[in-house]
Amino acid sequence: MKKLSSNNLDLLPNPIQLKSLCQSIAVLEAIISPEWQYRYYSYNKNWAKGEEFCQMRNGSGDEILILFGKTGTVINGFAHESSFQDKDLITKNLAKEFHPFIFGEPVASIGTTFCIWTIEENKKWTNNKKALKQENFCDGSEEFLELLDGKPETFHEWAEDYYDLENLSLDIVKQIYSHTPITRKTVKQLNPTLKSFKQLKEDLEEIGYAYKL
């Protein structure tokens, strides 16, 4: 069975779907893990004028940074154990509108082992296919893009393992993947011990996700 990776971009949701998905994952983690430093995903709806931003970091040096811009979307991935770090080759033919993001900070300091972009919404994702043919090609994309396949079951399985949860409700995960507004009942079903609804509201505002708390 094919897995989402630099070689299988047809499995990556389109930009509109991806934006919604990233918000959903960020919301789920904000509820499950109130302490920001332990989360994988964060999302900022107002990162810059006309731009939204998503970041994945696992604490081991691996990161994904996604820019949802006015003219398109670009994904920068860095797998610290990958020996494939030829950024010039990886980003060859990158649309010029993404250069400030990919070659500026914080991406420049983090690094790049895979880069994927699309200029117009609902168009196909692209990357430098020549990079995929290199002898030492192993960019980490299959492992770190896994949660972006759009399937609630994928997040559910991952979260139960990562957060050591035994009774995470798949139905609630599906609701949040569908952008059902967050209620106190939803929160308590996901995390009965959550203490600060004030902090959660701030997180939801930053993410841009509807709530009724």
C-alpha cells in the first residue's frame, strides 16, 4: 500500500483540505496536551498579513513548516537523521514567491530534506523529481508526513501511542476533523483533567477554530 511521501504526493490533501487538517490536529493537541512544549503541531491563523502557518516539531530535531500564502502553499520538511540535505537540488524550480520563506528564517536555520509546493489552490503538489532519483535519497517524508493523510484513524492511532492514551474517542477525533465547534463537553471527553479553559480559548483563537466554551 502506498504511503504519503515525496514520491506519492497524490495522497497529500489539497491546500484547502490541508489547512483544515492542520488546524484540526493543532486543536486536538491543544486539548490533549495543554503544555505547548509537548505538542507536535501548532497553528497560527494570523502568522502574517494574508498568511497562515503550521509547524510540526518532535523535540528530536525533526520539523515540518507549512506556509499557507496568498498565492499558494509550501511545505518544508527536515529529518535530522537524513543524509539527503542538498537544499539547492531539493528546491530547484521552487516558485519564486516561496523563496523568502524557504531561504529565510526560521527555515534556513532548521534545514531542508524535502520541499513540496503548489501555486494555486486545488492544483497538484509538486517537488523536484530529480532529487527523488538520487542514490542517497531518503528525505524522511514518509515518516513525518504520515499525520497529514487526512484520516482521523491515523491521528487516533498516533495519539494513543504518543500520549499513552487508552480511551481516546475516535468519534470526537472525527468531529474535530470535520471542524465541529469545540464545547466544554468535547473538551472533557478528550481531557477530563484540563484546567485552564482561558488558555484553551487563546489557543483556539490563534488556530482559528470555532468554539462554544
